[in-house]
Amino acid sequence: MVQTLQADHIQCGARVLPLDRTLIMGVLNVTPDSFYDGGRFFDHQQAMEHAERLVAEGADILDIGGESSRPGSDPVSAAEELRRVGRLIETLASNLNVPISIDTYKAETAARCLELGATMVNDITGLRDPAMREVVARHDVPAVIMHMQGEPKTMQQAPSYGDVVSDVKDFLARRACDAAAAGVRQVIVDPGIGFGKTVAHNMELLRRLQEFSDLPYPLLVGVSRKSSIGQITGASPDERLPGTLAATAIAVLNGANIVRVHDVKECKQAVQMAEAIREA
Ligand code: HH2
């Protein structure tokens, strides 16, 4: 089945998430080096408590990552990634009432996490690996196809586009077709703010986000505490909540269906305001 009209819900295992309002994806990184929460939730108990807090604050989905993709970061093995996130995903999936997404581009990691109870895959390489497409199709879970130019290690060296919006859209449409051809039935697309893009590219994507609405897929946007906010305002990652709220609200106003954020409670209020203004 190829999606032709934008879906009105996503189905994560037995859970159905209607898309009649913006969904909030809470971020939890079990890494020593993520740009904002690196090292904070390396301990299992702290990670559990934070996950519970994000859900209590209104997260509709939890996105669990075991490898940082910040610019300049080094990849880790699937074994190390699984060691970081496996037990946590298993515990969260059986104790929390929201879908768990695994933030990985490795088919081996995704397959194991889906067996442990995750019901969504978030792939920053846009399901580039055919083995990943096969895993997602076999488990019949939604997958986030994100756009990135280059690899995290070098992606910020000289990002360049013809027209950033059409280039990113074309990439997402092509990857979504490849995914559908492999049997993936639910695709979510993401322009990949900060992944192989200058500040100007990121701002143009956010300003022209509405142009993504002619792709027949739900749209996810992650701008939370990212370095563009720092470059514009001079704020450190710890100080970027106000910039995050502004950018997240504008993403919602311009059509984002899902926002990926570290600060669920605060972003939920920003999302509610943006939705109310959009619908007024
Ligand atoms: N951003 C990050 C990681 N994964 N996935 C999607 N779909 N969209 C994003 O914008 C996105 C993502 C980077 O943020 P974070 O996970 O907080 O940092 P790190 O990669 O350093 O762990």
C-alpha cells in the first residue's frame, strides 16, 4: 500500500495515535555525549524516572537513543547501542502507556528493540539501509524518514543545496517510495533540522514548512535546543528553552504533526497556543 492521502493516525502496535492534534515526542538519550542530555540519563534508574516524568508531562511518544548524532560525533557499535538502550526499552514498553520509538539507523539495533517492545523506528538516515526497510516492514511499525546531508562526523563542514526546501522534499519523497516498495506501510517525514544544514537553511525550512504539506505523510520536526538557536541567540544548550518554544510553536503553526522535544511540559503549552492560533 502506498500512502496517497495523509494518514489521520499512526498505529504503533496496538496503540492508535490520532493526528487531529500535534503529537509530542519526548527525547531521552542514554548516551555519554548527546549535545544536551548526554550523561544525564546513563543510569537506568535516572532514565526510568525521566521517562515517567516526560509521560506525566504529556509526551505522546518516547524516543530513546543510544548514539549521539550531534555534529562531529563518532558512531558506536550496535552491541554498545543495545547495551545502552535494550533493558530500558524493555522496561518502558511494559510499564508505560505510550509507544516507544527507537532512534537508530542500525537494522540490528532496531530489530532487537522492536522485539523488546518498541513500536516505532526513528532513522536519521531515512531508511537508507535496505536491511532497515526490511525490519520496519516485517514488524509493520511506523518509521520516521529524516533528511540528512552527509554523516554526523562531517555534515556541518560545507552544507549546500540548490533550493533547500525542494531538495529536502525530493529526498523525502524518494526515500518514502523506496520504503513503500519494501513493504513499509507507515512513513513519517522529517526535514532534519541541523543535519547537514546552515542556520540559514534551517530557518528557511521552518519558515517554508507548509510546503511539505503536499507530501502525503505526517510531518515531524525536531528543533529542540539545537545549535541554530545558539548561533542566533548566543545561548548555551542549557539556556535554549525560550528559543525552542518559539521555534516549536512556529513549526506547529506551519503544519508540523509531531514535535520532537526535550522539555515536554513547556513545549506542550507552546504547542497548545500555536494550535489555538492556527485554528482560530
Ligand atoms: N535530532 C536529533 C536526534 N534524532 N531524529 C529526528 N527524527 N529528528 C531530529 O531532529 C533529531 C533526531 C538530535 O537531537 P538529540 O537526540 O537531542 O541529540 P544527540 O543526537 O546529540 O543525541
